[in-house]
Amino acid sequence: MKLHKESKGTLIVAILFIAFIGTISIYYLQLWSLVILIPLLIMLGLIFWFFRVPTRAILDHTENVIAPVDGKVVMIKEVFEDEVLKANCIQVSIFMSPLNVHICRYPVSGEVIYKKYHPGKYLVAWHEKSSTENERTTVAVNSLTNHQVVFRQIAGYVARRIVFYCNVQDTAKAGHEFGFIKFGSRMDVFLPLDTEILCKIGDKTKGGLDVIARLRD
């Protein structure tokens, strides 16, 4: 199983912690050490699962808006986006549980025109206020259809590290990685009002594969 590059630090800490606890447990508890070691090994397995990198055939897209993450659609509503668009738009929010792949992908192809990191709180990621109050990043792309599409990585109650690798003037390719969030989080996508929405609340998404909307050319 291929692991994401962001797994390195977490795995080193986890393995050292398990080795330390295991050594102490075996020395002092002997047979009872299994009671402690088995849950720790299960936890290590879950960390490996969290940082997995699935193999996915990413296609080229022009009008299509691609699911940026694996997760569940929890919100589709008209909102006023006041950071970049400064206009009403459609917000599609996808919540990621700790069991989902947390690779963040471009939802559209085009050129990166904006990026910014915002420090903030750690409300539960499905809370509506997390979009504006939690630690988050904002990225905007001028799409191949000449629409400005904004998307936002949002840290959750457990997530404490957001990374994004894109820079202004980078070429964005729908479905390809631009960042990563560690442990439980949310991704918001802000689309023009005339966008054709192809997903509904409750849908499960596969990042880089599922088409969640279509821009009007």
C-alpha cells in the first residue's frame, strides 16, 4: 500500500510511542502486555489506512467540477462568498471522516489566481460556522470555462494540520492533488449560481473521480 508523503512524521512518532509502551509493558506486565499492545497495533494500522494513496485514473475535464475529496456531501446552499468572489454563489460542502482518504484535489482545471491561509478555531467540521471560523485555507482558480471557482480546506475538531502546495499562477488540473488535511475535516467548493449541480446531500464522493457539478460554458 502506497502511503502519502505527509505520513512520515506521524508514523515515526506512532512507531516510537508503540515501541516505548511495548517495551515497558513487556518488562513489567509480561503476558498482560498483549492487552495494551493489541489496541496500539490496531491504532497503527488505522494510521496506515488514513494515509493510504489510492490508485485512480484521473481524466481531463473542462466544464466538469470534480469531487475534491473522499467524503459525504453535507451542504448545498446559496451563500455570499466574501473573501474572493464577493458575490452570491452555490456552496457544496463535503465532510471527511478519519477513515476517508484526506488527499485534497483541484475541483476544476485552470489557473490558480488566489491562495491564503487563515488561522482559526477547531469547531467540529460539519458545523456551518466552521467555514468562516475554523483554521482553513482558501484557493481560487480561474477555470477553463472562464469562471472563478473558490475552494476551502477546513480543519475539524481533530484535524490540526492543513497543507497546500499550490501557488498563484500554477496550472490546476481537476482531480490532481493540491493539498492534504490530517484527520477529520471538510472541504467547501463555491460555484457560480448558474452551475448545474449533479450531487445531493448525503451522496458519498470519491475525490478525483466523481463529477459533482457542471459549469455553464
